[in-house]
Amino acid sequence: MWIVSRLIPFLKLYMIGLKVLLYQLWNRSFALPVLAKQNGKVAVVTGGTKGIGYETVRQLVNLGMFVIIASHDEEEGLSAVRKLREENSEAQVDFEYLDVSSLKSVRRFVQRFKDRDLPLHVLINNAGVMLVPEGRTEDGFETHFATNYLGHFLLTRLLLETLMHSGKDESYSRVINVSSSAHYTADLHLQDLQNTQCYSAHAAYACSKLAQVLFTYHLHYKLQSIRAPLTVNAVDPGVVNTDLYSHVNHLIRYALKPIARLFFKTPADGAVTGVYAAVSSDLESVSGCYLYEGECIESSLNSYDEDLQTGLWQKTCDLLNLRHSLYEDWTHDDITK
């Protein structure tokens, strides 16, 4: 039973990865169209020091946006800022410390951001871990669940008011959740959100990515109900050559290296759909989508389960001591004033 509980998620995850990789090989990648300048707009990108996150920051900065890199590695963060400023003398970019796996760190980041009295037009929840050994964060949560989902849920909820006030009817603010095709393999159980029974790193990773999509859809529903000038979408970057694979079994990782260099997307290509979702006029007011290669596609069947969406939202709010409802006393005029 123990072997099966680990083997099945392992096989399912690599099979979906192979399927996506074959699709990438036989189809032309989505090319980013010419995008309007984003001067005066502000974005926060978690995990923006390297990989897809760094390339996302670079592309947004080159569009004139002021971007705050939110990361737990200060040295890498400051280095990324220096590099971006060397590439572009007009780059508006800054670094703020954020360990998204720590609820205390998330709350402190939000307070520092609000103290700066800045608007916020784009929040990109990009930071993540994959296939890390079984472990618990300082708050007692499973590492994938805390880092990929729970911390970003809290970050988004605490920044919602700022995002809402920064959006307008003709120019919505946007939340982008960077998910993964791994979510197609996940079976998320509300009674065991942290995969404590028969732990599998592959299953835990997949469930955290499904949780992101469920969160995306349910937040979209709630934002619609209060007519907020804010959209939320999930994006799938595809199979990308990044450091996320550092925790893959060393034999598999050794075999993957030449394949990754030849056939995986580069981080710059992996960032394209996220940047498109963040700023393109084509997606103005478009919300509640799962985007891959610039198009809204069907996510997993489980992700559309409204009972699962609602149950996850409620359990997450309970874990974080948040209200289930969003600003129930607000009117549309209050949100957009």
C-alpha cells in the first residue's frame, strides 16, 4: 500500500509532464504580442529573483512598470535588482523580503508595502517549491501546501483592498496565480489537505497546484459578486528549465539535464503567458481562466467542483483566521472610489 501510494502520484506526474513536453515539441510556443507601456503601474512578483519569476520581472520592467521583487533570499534579490538596472537604466525595480512559507513574514511584507502608500495593479503569485522532502514550516504546515498555496492565499487576501482601490472599470487590477499542469493529476481531500497520510512529495506538489486553481476560481466568483475592478486568473507556464527540478531524484535529474537544455522552455519563454495575463488589453476584465500558451483552456475536472472550491476556501480561511466573506458591507462605489 505504501509503495502504491507513492508510485501512482510519481507516474501520473511524469506522464503529464511528458504529455506537455511532447505538445511543446510539436507546437509553436505562444509569442508575446506588442504590449502597451505600463508606466505608472505597480506590480509585486513573488519569487522574482530567478527563473520564470525573474524573467517576468524583467519583461514587466521593460514595459515601464514599477516592480517589487518579493523573495526570501535577500542576496539574490538585491543582485537581481542590480542586474535589471544595469540592463535598463530606466528600470523601476525594488526588492522586499518575503518568505511566503511563513505567515508572519507575509503579514510583515504586506504591512511594509502598505506603509509605502503605493497602488498595486498586478500581483503575480509565482514563488514555489517542487518535490521537496517531507517537512513542516514554522507554522506547522506541509511545505508544498504552505509555500505554493497557503502563503499566497494570505498574501492575496491581505492585498485585496489595495488591488481593488487601484483598479478602475476601464482598467482592472489583476491577480495571476502561476500553477502547473501537475494539477491535472491531483486528488485533493479536504480532510487531509497536508497529505499526512502516506506522504508523497509528488502528490503534495500536485495538490498544492490544484489548490491554486480552486482558489483562483472561487476568488473570481467572490469578486464578481461584489463587482470589484479586479480579475484573477491562473497560468500554466509549461515545462520550463528552472531550478525547481533540484529536488528531483538525482538519477532522474542527471538524465533530464540534456533533455531540459534541448527541449524544455527557457525561463523567458515560460514567463510569456504570465506577462500576457498581467498586462494585455486582450484580457481586460477577463477573469476566472486557466491560461496556457496565451489561451484559456480547460483545467482539471476536479478544479470545477464548486463544493471543493467552497470547502477549500472555508478551511483555508479557518486556518488563517480570516473571514469567509469578502468585505460584505462594501458596495461597488466603495470599492472603486
